[in-house]
Amino acid sequence: MGNGFDLDLQTVEQEITDEGDGDADRRIVLGVLDGTTDEREWFETVDGGDVLVLAVEGDLSELAADLAQLVKERGGQLVHFREFLVVTPPDVTVDSSRL
């Protein structure tokens, strides 16, 4: 007794693999924003498509000023949440509607 439709599992598997390849190398990178790491290094991480979650140790405005400018110029987003700064590339949105 047939299943009523023809399903090519190899084709479906290949399509799923092909569609997911673009995000396979994306990461969430944890770090500390304390002035010891050059803001360009943090920016390169976000510019490469990764999300940063940085524990802030010090004055946020002072520590993140240059990074914020670089990220915003590229369309990324920065969100201060509790003691952390979340920095995302342009194609990642932070949903803060539950806060």
C-alpha cells in the first residue's frame, strides 16, 4: 500500500543542508568589556556575523563609545541589559519586549 505521494528524502536533506549553511558558523561570543580589548577586535567579531555578550566592568558610556559608533554605522544593534552589553550584527534583532 503506497503513501499517496512521492518523497525524495535525499533531495529534501540536501535542501535543508544548503539552506542552513549560511548560519552554521555563527556564534555567541562572551567577553568582558573593561577597556583591555581593542574595540576593533570586538567590532570585527560582530562584523563577521557573531553576537557579543559582554560583561561590563567600568563606565559603559566610556568603554563602549567607539564600539557603539562602529556597530551602529553598519546597522548593528547594542542593548544594555543588567550588567551586560549585547551587540548584534545587522541581521540579528534583540527582542526586549518581555523586559
